[in-house]
Amino acid sequence: MSNRDKKYITKKFNWHLFDLNLTQTLSNIYCDINDIDSETEIDEIALRLVDTITKACDLISPKVKKSKKSNNWWTREINDKRKQ
């Protein structure tokens, strides 16, 4: 499952824990940003940032679980129209 496929229940995020986790981890990446010499290094740091944010989300948030009975055809658009 790619990072884009993961879904988190953001209403249940522990934002304080998320902030602490990111602050600790990003301080290491920040040091590397000052020493960038090439586009390849920029790409590597960008991937590390995405990975760091994903790991922080994995630590603090429950994931949306698809049940066997989930309606794959139900979209956000349908849900919005239903609420109107």
C-alpha cells in the first residue's frame, strides 16, 4: 500500500503527539537541508520528509478500515448531496 492509499481518521489525531514527533525527527532533516548540493539530494530530502510525516501519522492516528461490506461505489460527492 502506497502512502497515498493510506487513510487516517484525522478527527482522532493527537496533534500534540504529532507535533512532538515531527519536531524531533525534522530537526535531523533540517541540518541536512543546509548542505544541499544537488537536485538528487533535494529529492532524497523530499522523500524523507514524506516518509517522516507518514510515520508520524501512523503512530498517532487510527486508519480507516475497509470492511467487506463497504460500498466501493459510494463517493464523497454522493455523501455531500445526501446531506443537502
